[in-house]
Amino acid sequence: MGPPGTPADLSNAEIVDYSIVEGDGRVRLKLKDGSVVEVRLEIMNILRAGNDPNTGLPTYVVQSAPLVRLVETPKELRKAPLRPGSKDPKAIQGFG
């Protein structure tokens, strides 16, 4: 391990198995506009990357991805979906 802010050397890191002790990793957030969003953290791997030279404590790297789901939204924020074949000048090329 190097100084703070430097990436960990993962060449000798080992994958550590884990089990969930508490919770399911989901958080529901009510936005100011009235929408409700659910965010869940999906854990892919946990790696033990050695020990911190200053404290001697083990260092872990958690590889994860947030999964975001719109649960609820006020009707006034909704718009009609584009019909197939219609052109939206703001659409990203290849996506609509």
C-alpha cells in the first residue's frame, strides 16, 4: 500500500468470501420532485489487498455497482413515450 490516494496493488490480492449479516443493501429515497428512487448496491467481489503499513490493519477493495430503480413518480413529471419511427431531435443517435 502506498500513500493515501494511490491505487492499491492488487497483483497479490485474494478474493474473500462473505455473507450478508444485516440488511439487503437497498435504500429508498424520496426526491424533492415527489419521485421515489430505490438504490441497491450489488457486490461483485471483495478482495483483501494486504495490510496498511501504518496501522497493520487488513486493506479491502470492494468491487460493486449501484442498481437504480424508479419506484414512483408524480403524473405531472411523466411524458408520452416516443412512438416507433418518430424522430426526436434531442435523441442520441442509435437510441430512438
